[in-house]
Amino acid sequence: MEKLNAIRFGDASPLTDLLQTALLRAGFETEIDGIFGSDTRSAAVRFQATRGLAQDGVVGERTWSALMPYLTGYITHTLRRGDTLYKLALANKTPVAAIETANPGIAPDNLKIGEKLIIPLWFDIVATNIRVSPQSNDVFLRGIAVRYPFV
């Protein structure tokens, strides 16, 4: 996947649409208007604070990396003692069937501590309310390929 460029207050581009989409999906209120204004900057700073990142409102490599699950629609989880597909589904607001789809061949009754699982997140991957760009296509297609490995 190609690296996303840093963006900051005042920018207006399809990357700003992606940022606003990711922030909304992560629970940080902002409008999707493609303009990196004060509301988007405030949401970005609050997101950065929750992730232990520099709270500068500049969305660079580390912030993009932290936001990526909210664009690709999945996280990778390393199994710990006591994990079950049901508990993981409940904790991530996703159906057990979605976890099974993303992890073909998984044996729900024989999960191994340390094994990595793809956990799909609760939202549709492709945002239909933003401008299409090579960057949005790239992140959304990456999410589709991981969540639906049979594609």
C-alpha cells in the first residue's frame, strides 16, 4: 500500500475526505466535507490524544497508521487465554460469521494462544459519501481483500 501524505489544517483534498471518514468511524465527530477545518483539526487532536500520539493536528504517518483500521475495516488480534470467537465478536461489535469469513479454516473450538486473527469491524468498508481517489481505492480494496480472502 502506498503511504498517505501528511495533511493539516487548511488542506482540501480527497485525503481530507478519507481522514474525516476514519475519524467518524473511530467515534470522533466531524463533517465529511473535504475541508480540513477547525472541527476536523479538533477531532484529529482528540484522536491523537487517545492513541498517545503528538497532539499537533497534523495527520502524518503515525496518525494515518493509527487510523488505518477505520479505513480498511479490520484489526489484527493476537489470541490470548480465554479468547473465543463470541467474545471477540462482542467486543468488536461484529458477527462471529464475519470473523470466520475473514479467517478461512479457523477451528473455533481449537483456538491457539498467540495465533493472529483478522477481526472485521462493524462498518461497510467502502465509503460512498466521499470523492473517489487512488488513495481511497487503495485502502478500501486492501480491506476487501483481507476481510474477504476468497475474493
